[in-house]
Amino acid sequence: MARSSDRRQQQLARQKAQTAATARQRKARRRKQFAAGGVAVLVVLSTLGAFLGSKSSTTKPATTTTTAVSTSSTLQKSGITPPAVAPGATLTGATPCPAEDGSSARTTSFESAPTTCIDNTHFYTATITTTKGPLTIQLNPKVSPQTVNTFVVLARYHYYDGQPITDVRSRASFTAGMAFSGGTAQPGFDIPGEIPAKGSVFTPGALSLAPASASNGIGGQLVFATFDQAPDNSQQVTPLGIMLSGDATLTAINKLASESGKPTELVTITSISVVQSGAIPS
């Protein structure tokens, strides 16, 4: 009887211990579930907060202001009237060819057009020095032989030395107009224009001689094409050649444009030198 009672107590003790262990396990699982749920809530709240915050920041009116780009012209209304240049010597009778080395005396008035002083089978390279920098132009007598010859003769007689830029049209062209004191505006003669039948393509720096009068005879006025508006330049000019170098000079002079066409700063041609270069391909 005693033995049976002992066994019974042992069974009850094991059951009690098992029940307690099961209760502890359930309690532990509940703690884990609670902790996991809390973390999930925090994650959700954090994500929601970030979303709401970003949404708020994107819908919040900007506190900075922007300046609209003006579509109106930024050019000055007008510029300066360049002073007239003192004239050089006068040649009467036939016009002889000037010295190729540039040693001829400065001459600005001629009684007659020059004879042919260049080799029409070769290019010529003109270095035009201005107060804004140099321009190097390749002259092509094959395109306009008489006009190139006239320019070379005038340049070697220093006709252009000291001449100002008298007109600057933004991104289109600038002109060295002849303005000698005493009223003279041309070398004293003109030559027939040599305008290409198919027209001219004005690339940046392309050089031309402009008509001297209503008769379209060519005088001494130089026209330089500049940038993207150059295709609109007058076709009533005779092309001399293309620019080999001088982008910085073109840009500097282009910046001096005004609405009136007058330059906003005095720019002059200080000298022009011309040398014969390579043969023109046949």
C-alpha cells in the first residue's frame, strides 16, 4: 500500500513539473511574439513616417526663386562713331605694284586701278592684325582674281593701316569701312564685282570686299563674316577668302555689337601683311 502511494505521488509530481514547463514555454513564446510584433509596428511606423515626411517635403512650396531668362536683346542701344583716319600719300597716273616686303610708303588715294601684281595660280595668306588680335585669311585668286589682286595691292600700300571697325552686327558680320579725314571714303577707283553666280557661303571669318557705290563696283571696304547669322549677309559682296585662324578675335569684336550697328568700343586694323603661299590645285 505504501509503495502504491509513493508511485502515485511521483506521477503527480511529474505531471505538475510537466505542466509548469509547458506553461513556461507558452509564456516564453508569447514574449517573443510580443517583441516581434512591437518591432513590426516600429518598422511600419518608421516607414510611414518617412513616406509622409518625403511627401510633405515634395509638396512643400519651394523657398528658392529662379530668374527667368530674358528673351529681349542684351545689346546696347548704340555705340561710338569711330574717328576718321588721316590719309596717306596720293598716287597719280598708273598704279605700280607695291613692294612685296611691305616697304612701300603708305598710300590711300589712287588715280587708277592697279595692274595685276599677283600670281593667280597661287593662294595668298593675309595676316590682319587688329587691336583685338590677329586674323589669318587664305586668299583665293581662282575665285575672284581681280578682287584679290586689288586687296593685296591696297594692303601692301598700307591703305588699311589705322582703319577702324565701323559696323558690327551681332553674330553676322563686322565691317572695316573706309573713313579718311577730308571726306574720302574709297581708294579713288573701283573694279567690277566678281560675285559668284551660285552665291557665297559665309563661314566664320570669311572675308569679302563690298561694293563702293550703287553701281556695285568694288572699292576698299572689308566685310568679315562672323557666326550663325552670317548666312543672312548680303550676297552683293565679292569673296576674297576664308579664315585659317582668329576665332578669339572674331569673338572679341562680335561682343562689341550694338542695336544701331555701331561698335561699342574702338577697334582698328593696325597692319596687314600678305605673302604668297601654296599653288592652287587645278
